[in-house]
Amino acid sequence: MNIENLSSVLTTIGGGFFAGALIGFALKKALKILAVVVGLFFAALAYLQYQQILSVNWDKVQTKSEGAIAMLTNATTQISNNVGNATGTSHPTHAFETSLGIPLTGSMAMGFAVGFMKG
């Protein structure tokens, strides 16, 4: 392995880690904001029901939310299966290019985990 290939691999690993960390950090922040918005929405519904301004059928809310969670779980599983079956490069010309996806994927996954934990 010459120095050009080594610098290419190191750039790929560093860039993948940095991109993964940014994605993980941003995703965790977005999920926190979404959780606050949903929590405030349900708190407002409970308050309006307490003031007898609104009548909420909580059984129906539970049924609909369970259906939405099941749909989201199925979509996430399907996406992860599709990503797992995808190939890294379409037509590699060198043997080195076929293994370039492994450092990128691994470093991006580690960066995502670190960014998500720190977010």
C-alpha cells in the first residue's frame, strides 16, 4: 500500500466519522424537539379535557398511536434491510476501491454513535 492509498483511506475514515457525528448529533436534537412538541400537544389535550372544553377518546388515541408506531417500525425495518442489501460501488476498477466502503461505513457508524450520545 503506497502513501496515496493510505491518505485516501485516512481521509475517508476521518470524513466518514465527522459526517456520522454530525448526523447523529442533529438527529438526536431533532428527536428531542419532536418529543417536546408531542408532549406539549398531549398536555394541551389533557388540559382542554380537564376544563371540559374538549372531549378526548383516549382509547381511540391509543389505538391510532399504536398503528402509527407499528407502521414506523415496519418502515424502519424495511429501510434497514434495503441498506443492508445495497452494494457499495457499482463498477470498481481497482481491487482497492471495493474495500473503500468498509472504512467509510464503519467510521460513519462510529461517528453516528458518538454524535448521538453527545447530542
